[in-house]
Amino acid sequence: MASDRLKVELATYEQRKDELVAQNAGKFVLIHGTEVLGTCDTYEDAVKSGYEKCGLSKPFLVKQICAVERVQFITQGSSACPS
């Protein structure tokens, strides 16, 4: 299942979140397994770095480092995306 693939990376982010926020808030972190591979200023740079370091076959997580996660609400009747 796709949602199970990055559980380790998400757990790693949560474990290291305070440290990441203190040092790199607003940047994008690259995580593979339990290892933080680095941070980048942009999402695109982090994804590029992920493919360079992990290749195409290994999963990795790119996530913006935020002290408070933004919540987005989507309702069933939303017309934001036409069908």
C-alpha cells in the first residue's frame, strides 16, 4: 500500500522535528529510512537530491520543515477542481 511506504520516513521526521525546525525552518528535508540526508532551500532541489542519492527504486521523503503543519479542508461539494 502506498501510504505504508513512507511510514519510517514520516516517523523519522517526527522524531527529529524539533531539531529540524530549530535549524532549518521553512526549508525542505530529504529523508530515506531513518536517515536525514540533508536539507534544501526548494522542493525541486530536494527532490533532485533525493533521486541523486537514492535512485529511482528507493523511497524517500521530501517535506517542508514547519513548526505548525497547515491543515487544508476539502469538502465533498467543493468546485475547486472541475471533474
